Amino acid sequence: MSALPDPSLHEEVLVSPMYLAGSNGTGDAGFAPVAHWPHHYLDDGPCQLLVTSPDQRIRIGWFGDDFELWRITAAEEAVAAPRWTATFNHVTPAEIVAGFTTALARDYTESDPYENNGRFLPDPSLYWADAVRPLLDAGWRRGAATNGTVEITAPDGLAGVEIDTLRGGRGAEAVMLWAGPRGWGTRAEAVFTARTPSHLIAATAAVMASSAPVVRERHMIHVEMEPLVTLTPVGPAADPRVSRSPTPLDVRRTAVTEAVRRAARAPRTAADLRMMAAQSRTMASTQMRSSTLAPVAAARRPAAPSAPRRSR
């Protein structure tokens, strides 16, 4: 008979540095700045949720089963090709994504769709440092440039940014923010193509440079990350300024109980396993439709994931 889960694994803790906290399994924080935009829940294809600006020039896609969990684009017109693309992988904390989407939503609010004057559209600054100024101001160290690539590293050596100053084309990946050791479950990556406005990248970098911890449940911390982060139990007097995504602990404990019951009658054949997977996807789609903000279905790791495209 299987042992019951350890309740302490679902206790909430403050995790710092935030860029090593990983995902909390939902996109709530990243979608919060655009909660009032149209939401499109998709049953077919890898994109499970698409949030668009009212005129559909900005698109924010949530790919719940992919390495690149978030894909965000902007275009001059709804039917035009994307001017730039930003992607955030499945390990990136949604709080970091929120830095990007907050600035993006503000830019859209200040724009006029008939004048095509949104700040989310102009070319980036000619000076690469403008995109990562918050990191430089926070004491991140610049390394030697090699082959046109500038590298900047956090004081702890566990995060950094790579900038391709040559920018081989408008769709080339010019800036990559990263955090954590190389590996499928440990390396957070945010990648921006060459025409991404510098201030949007800087807004993302500013969150990475912040010293504020984030809330996670203990089981969300990857075993390889535990020695690299500081965990502080969340008490009644937790700092209200802490960046905190919704964590319905009671609901999750109920889910754990149900998972234990299901495990007791787990299928044993390949056909049964496929049926369970199909049922799980159907349930996830239903849950996402019931959310008023964003998908609450956990980003599921594929059973046999392919090697990450960009993980270094």
C-alpha cells in the first residue's frame, strides 16, 4: 500500500532568489496584467490559451505541454506577421513573465490603433545596455564579448543574460535571460528576437534583479535547486510586499488526496494509460474555461521530453 504524501511538502515557503523559484504550475501572475483582454480557450493544437489585445495586434499564447510555455508576439496589424517574438520556457517563474506583460499592457493602453504608435512596436535602442540596465545597476557583472556576444552574470553566478550584438536578422534571437543550472527542469530561459523593444526586455530584467522572494509550496522546488535557494516558511506575519501568486492550498490538498486514490487503482496497460492521458487533457481544458483570469491547469511535463532547444 502506498504511503500518504508528506503534508509538509505542500506548506508555503518564501523562495529567494526569485529567478530560481521555478514555475508554480499556473500562469496566473503572468496573465494578471491582461486579465481584461479577450481570452480564447483552444481544444486543438499545442496552444491551450490565447489572450489577445482587443485589436489582436498583441498575442499571448500559453502552451501547457511545451518547453516554450509562453509565446508572445506583436504586429502592426492583426493579420500582419509578428514584428517580434518573446518566449518564456516552462521553468521561468510567472512573476518574471508578469514584468513583461505589465509593460506590454501599459504600452497598449497608451497606444492608438489607428495611428500605429504603440511603444510595443518601435525598433529597440541602438545601445544593447538599455535592455539590461536594471541588471547592470544591480551589480551584475559584464564578461568579455566573444564573437559579437555580450554576457552578463549575476553576482551568485546562477543567472545571466546573453546578448547577440550582431543580430543576424529581424527574426534572430538577440537576447536571452537565463537562470539556474543546465537541465530540463532547472534552467529558466526568456528569449527575445532582434526587434523586441528594449524597454520591454528591461522590464523583464528589472524583475529578475529584484530581491523580493516569491511564494511556492515546497514540492514545487526542484530537488537540484534546493541547495541553491533560501526557503523561509510563510507565517501569519509574512511581508505583504512579497510577490505572491494565488496558491489555493486547501484545493491542492484535496487534489493530492484524489491523486492517492487514483494511484491505488492505476491502469496497468498501455491502452489504459493512453485513456487516462486523454481524460486528463479533457479535464484540464474544462478547468481552464472555468477560470476568470488564466489557465490553472499545471504545465505537464511530457513523459519522454525531447532535449530543450535552447537550454545551455
